[in-house]
Amino acid sequence: MRRFFRDNGLSITMLTLFILSLLGQSLTGHHEYNEDRQEHHQPEVAYSEYLTTGHFVEATFENWESEFLQMAAYVMLTAFLYQRGSSESKDPDKAREEVDRDPSRARNRRDAPGPVRRGGIVLKLYENSLFIAFALLFLFSFALHAAGGVNEYNSEQREHGQPTITFWQYVAGSRFWFESFQNWQSEFLSVAAIVLLSIWLRQRGSPESKPVDAPHGETGSG
């Protein structure tokens, strides 16, 4: 068990922090939601019911959407774009790095992943599976952000005696895209920050940083 936690400590810690943060969001969101309903002289809702409201669904997947878009773009763009001196970039002076090697040459390796041994279209998909996974998660979150958003918007409209709108009307509206862009811009800024700051700044022991004694012009984590 001790070895299991040592080998998987990073993912266990991050998933634990995710669960605790999501729980905190849901509990505080439930409290805020019921406060708003009291102000409008409406009955409070139970916690389990709150988890299905547009208020919670929209807020949750609006953030997930931007995170998965960030990772999908980052995975794809770092495959062919460079930033000299950054620990997050391949070296533009190297014709080929380890991540660029042809997987078909390892087809007969017994420890190679199954898709590598199979080859063909399965290998082609596997070569891009990380980007595909993030892209699908982005689209899934994008759709749920929109579904939660139209639900929340129509709830507000009904409270004020105004007409409701359809899913597609909401997606075509400025509110939905304002919510999306305000998150997207922050994600792209954070990626740009780590790409650029890792040129000059260091964190000893982190694979996201170059060695502390590395020159600023050295590219990649070494």
C-alpha cells in the first residue's frame, strides 16, 4: 500500500483536492442558491435537488470546459510550435526528439502498448489519443455548460415573468459566449505564463522546470 501511494501520489493528491473543491463549491453554491430563492419568496431546495439545477451545472462545466480546451490546445500546439528557452517546449534546434520517434518500429516489442503492436488505424488514433480525449472532454463540458446555462437563464426569466428561450437560442446569445471567453482567456494566459516564466525562473525538483543551473537559452526540462 505504501508503494502504491508513492507511485500514485500526484494523481491521488490532485483528485482529492478536486473532490474537496467540488464539494466546497456545491455546499456554498447550495447556500447561495437558497438565499437567492428566499429573496424572491420561493421555497428552498434540497442539496440533492440543487446538484441538478442550472446554477450548479452551468458553474461547474463552464470551468471544466475551459480547462479541457486549454489542455487540448496545449497538447496539440506543443507538438509543432516552439518557445526557445522554455521548459515546456521542444528544442527548435533538434531535428527529432524522443516524443517524435516512429512508434511503428516498436511493433514487435513485448512491452509496447496494444495499439502500437496492432498498427494501422488503431495506431493512428492512439498517436493522437491524448488530444482526442481532451477534445472530447471539452465538447462534453461545452454541451453541459450550455444545457445548464439555458436552464438557469430560463429559471431567471420565469421568475421575472419573461419568455423563455431554446437551447440553440441560448448558445447563439452573448451571455453564453461571454461566460466561455472570460474563462478561455484566463486559461490561455496561464499557459503563456508558464511557457514564458519557465525560461528565466526555476523550481528545484519539479519536472515543469529546467534544472536550476541550466542557462536561460536551454529549451526543454532537460
